[in-house]
Amino acid sequence: MCRNVQLNSVAHLVHPRQADARMLMYQHQKASERFDVIDLDPYGSPAPFLDAAVQAVSEGGLLCVTCTDMAVLAGNSGETCYSKYGAMALKSRACHEMALRIVLHSLDLRANCYQRFVVPLLSVSADFYVRVFVRVFTGQAKVKASASKQALVFQCVGCGTFHLQRLGKASGASGGRVKFSAACGPPVAPECEHCGQRHQLGGPLWAEPLHDLDFVGRVLEAVSANPGRFHTSERIRGVLSVITEELPDVPLYYTLDQLSSTIRCSTPSLLQLRSALLHAGFRVSLSHACKNAVKTDAPSSALWDIMRCWEKECPVKRERLSETSPAFRILSVEPRLQANFTIRDDANPSSRQRGLKRFQANPEANWGPRPRARPGGKAAGEAMERRRLHQNKRKEPAEDPVQRAARLKTFPCKRFKEGTCQRGDQCCYAHSSPAPEDHPETPYQNPPGPGVAAGPGVD
């Protein structure tokens, strides 16, 4: 790295350091020694570096954080997610956006310990990782509002309906002041109002907007003005365009396949469902985190009413549904909202009409994070070989066909004993009775009667 600095004549700008990143950031906590930009991109979770990073970035400085431990953030291990980020992740169709909001919550929580707070500029879920860009500021009055920016998530295990519960409440007071208090809840009953199943509790997570749309717009203009500067400029334009179309004040989303699979019906097209929501007077948008996402401010009751109306056009065989299933309970209620599925012009988003590259497919098979680099450069090959050797390692080896046939011949055929076996010699079981054991016969002797001696002689 030092040689590269000299070759590029940037020694006055770049100072390479080989040290513990946490200790280096802790040594630059003074306001005059802080960094303007800190970019955290470790293997796996950046959690060990967050505490030092929020202290070492300058006032209004840029903090960039990348998380590749998506299995943890997506709900596969909620207890591990809590130990690293201070929040419980749920298995949800909106897991990628939930991961972004958990990371932002963790950043803001750690910054609050030092009277600092974060302002998100851009939060992106791409490929196998999430990446957030935030600015860090100092201010005790702003820190007090952090509790009202976080929320818990109540998610039904049956139909997937979710509700958010803010941790704090901010309300206006006399003199233009803001009064902060604890929020009231919960927003749901013990059982789901739609399907009667229980709720899971997740979070806390960031419940405010994920992006600064003015900043995103300026980045989009800069990329569009110079498309040859980046090899992935088309993808950047597509993703940022979808982000500008997202509803900023609507956390999380549903998906088309989730809604239709819950009530066991055919899936409506994206334009049909978006048109029905727009006809009903609600807002709706996509999400850059999922191509089938439905992000809307419509209440869950209105959303399920629209799906009930769709089911009437494509009826489901009710006799095949269990009476305790979410589908049966949802469809047993008549819709109070009459949905209109006529396609509207504004239902088709602008990014889709322009044919932008919004959701990129994996460039190759087994696309994903690679193992940590090791000396010798054989990490990838060794990992593939290790994965191959571990396939079905707990499965019992297949039995040799000859040995299996010999083993089955030791068992008598039950149908042969009943006289119904017609396979003859082709039967895999034995058609002959087992040979009796060869042992000498002993003559039966009556036991001696009472009063008779059992010895060889009689007196």
C-alpha cells in the first residue's frame, strides 16, 4: 500500500496504517482529530467497530457501514442478532428492509451514548449484503427524540400481517417545545384480528425514512451526467430510481406471493394490485429490496379486503381448506371494501416504464460471500472441496444390493405361509421353513410321586 501511495503521488493525502482499527479510531476521539469519512467493510458483522466509529467521525461526517452477515439480520438467528445489534430479527418477507432498519437502530443507539445521533443519507440492500450511509451529529436535544424514532414489530405467524409500535412519543407543548413520553400500546390483541394466530415480537428497529431523497437525487443526477465513469452506472441509476419512488414514511412491505399464498389463491399482477390500492385512495410503491414488494399506507384490513375481492374472481375450493388455517378464517369474512382492479396509468412506476435495470440477477451460480482470505490463495477451492465432502455426511451409506438380498432371505415370507405369494423364486423373502435345531432327544420321564425317592435305587 505504501508503494501504491508513492506511485500515485498522493503521500500528502493518504497515510497507510497497519493497526487495530478500533484502537486507531479510539485514538482520534478529539474533535480536531476526527475523520471526515469512515468506511466499515469487514468480513461478516461490523458490530465490534460501531462504538469506536460513532466517536471518531467528525461533526456532520460520513459513516459508511457494510454488513454481510445477512443470515443473522434476516431472522435465522434472532438471539445472535440481538447480541450484535441489540434487536431481534424476524423471519419475514420484508427481511431485507428490516435488516437495514436494524443496522440504523444499532448505529443510532450507540451514538446516543455519546450525545450524538445519525441522519440516514442512503440505505441499500443489494446482492448478499446491506450498506448504509449516515451522517453523525452532536446534540442533546436531538438525542432525546431518538426513542420516538425506534419501533417494535408485531408480526402474525399465520398471515404475516405486521404492526409497528413506537418506543417513545413526541408531542407538541406550549412555547413550541416538544414533549417526550413513553408510548402506549400494544397496537394488537393477543390474537391476530384476521386469522386468529399469535404474534411474534421483533425489533427495536429504525422507523423513520431510510434515505435523504434530496441527496439521492443529487447522486442520481451526477451518475446520469457521467455514465461512463462507473462500470455499473446502469444498475446504480436503476436502484436509485426505485429508491426515489419508495414511500419514505411507510416502514416494511408485503409481497405479492405472500398475500396470495396466504389465502391459497392465484397471484394478481403487480399492476392489478397497485391499481386496486390506488382506486381505494391509498398510496403504494415498490421497494428496491424486493421486486415483488408492495409498500403501502393502506391498513391491513383494507389490504385483505382487496385480496378477498380478488379471490371472488378466482375462487378457491373452500372444502380443501382447514377450518383453522389462516386462509379459511380470512376468506370466511365478507369484504367491506369493493376493490377495482382496472389498470391505472399511474400504477406503472416510472422506473419500469423507462426499462431501467432495477433488480439484477445473480451473475453466476453459487453467487454469494466468499470465505475469509487465507495464505496461499486456496481459500475458495478448499471451501468448495470441504463443502463437497460434507454433503450428506450424516446420512447412512447405501447398503450393497447383494448383501441386502442375502439379509432379506433370512426372513420367512408371510404370504408364502398364507399360500398367497405368487412371486415364487423371485420373492425377496424365504419360502422354506427354517430347519429345526439339531439336538439329542431325551426320553420323557414322569416325575417321582410323593414319598418316592428320586435316587437311582429304591429301599
